[in-house]
Amino acid sequence: MSEKLVPKNPEEVMVIRDVLPGITTFSVPFSRFGLIKVGGRGTVVDSETHIRLPRRLLPRRPDTLRPRETPIPRRRRILHRSARHRTPHLPLLLGGGLPQAHIIGPEGLAEKRAQMNAKDKRVTNVPFSTIFTKANNGTVRVSEEFDRDFEYEFVAAHQNKELVFFHKPSKTLIEADLMFNLPATEQYSRAGVDATTGVFTRLFGGIQNTRGSAIWQKRVLWYALSSSDRNGFNASVKRINGWGFENVVPCHGDVIVGGGKGIFEKVFEWHLQGKK
């Protein structure tokens, strides 16, 4: 993948931070189309049995999954990785490092990766243990262990086929493109680049933020991202809003610690009400 999109060596500019007890984020620069600075973020949820990496922009080497002095337990681990199947993916190099991984994703992703593997062998073909579909949403379960700690929703009505997770112990919502919180200040903090520079970045950041009334992000969600199946989108948003989260870890933009539920309800007001 071009360095215009992500840095060649993301470890050198990555910000690893324990944002909450048991929640560690890996934040890196990421430029959409090489023009719009939106940042990327992977999230590790650390418990006795689980490690969860819900985004594609993660360290490439298994040893970088241990950023702290105390290693993350490895005797029983489930790696949960979700990504949008309509956008490019960084190579997912799991074969030798995480052979016990339990990988989950939305429908179409396995086929997408197979097509990419045919052109680029760095994109590995990996077995998906749980696949979310529009038909099984609400009934598919991952595992007894995982389900004790997480709620999840497959937003099939979103154009990017979003998987959204709620980590119950920390009251944290973890999502990719469902809601942006630009600018990507933390994600560019070690890159020597201002996260707000560039005409396209300023235009996009003026839309995809949560400041004030968040009117522009609300309009994008209503008129564009949910337009193909607004009723289905509304139903997913209402289920997510029923979770008792206080914090939000987005892929793009800064993490929200405290007050996240109110911000979510503001951004998705029209969908929660079912009308504009």
C-alpha cells in the first residue's frame, strides 16, 4: 500500500496508549486517497482470555503486540479482527505469529481478501471463524467467553458494512467508520505533520467531526451512508444506543473518554428519532 496512505514503518510513528484499564490503542497516520488525513487506529482489549484487534491499521509484527512491560497473556487468546470489505486492507500477517486466532468479519470480506491475495501475496488468506451477515445479524454468536465481555452489531445498512462492538467491563464503544471524531490529532502526533493541513483534509474535517451540533456529519449519515436502507440503519443505531457505553474509540479521530453516549446521541439524533 502506498506511503501516501500509510507510513512505510508505522511502528516509528505509532502512538500506543492505555486509554482505559484494559483498553490499549495503536494510533497511526492514515491518509484516505492520499489526500485526507483521517488517521487509523487498532484497539487491544486485554482480559484473561481475549485480545481484540478490530482494525486493519495495526503493527505488522507479532512482537509489537506487547507494548507494555507485562506481556499480554498468550495461553488462551482469541484474536477478533473486523474490517470493511469495500476498502483496501493492509497485509494481515497472522500465519506464524497467531495460529490460534479467532478471526471475525462481515460478509464479503473473505472473498475480498482472496481476490487481493491473487494479486498481492502479502495479503494472506486467513480462515474466518465467525462471519456476520445481514441474515444472521442479531442471532450469530462468537463464543461464550467473548460474549461475556462484548455486545456487537453488524450495521449491514451502512455502505461500509460496519461491525461495532461494546466492551461491557470498560463501558467502551469500539467502531470504525460509523462515527468520525476528526481531526486525527493523536494519530498524527508523532508524524511531524499537522493533522489539519491540506484543503481536502480541512473540507472533510469540517464535515466529519462531533463539534457543536455536528450538523454536517448528521447530514452525511442521513442522506448518504444510510440512504440505501434507512430503516435498517435506524434499527442498528437504536440497538447500539441501548448499550450503556460512556467512552468511544473510533478508527478515525480522537478517542472520547467520558460523555461518549451524549455525543453519539447528538450525531445520530435523526436516526434515533426515525425522522429528520
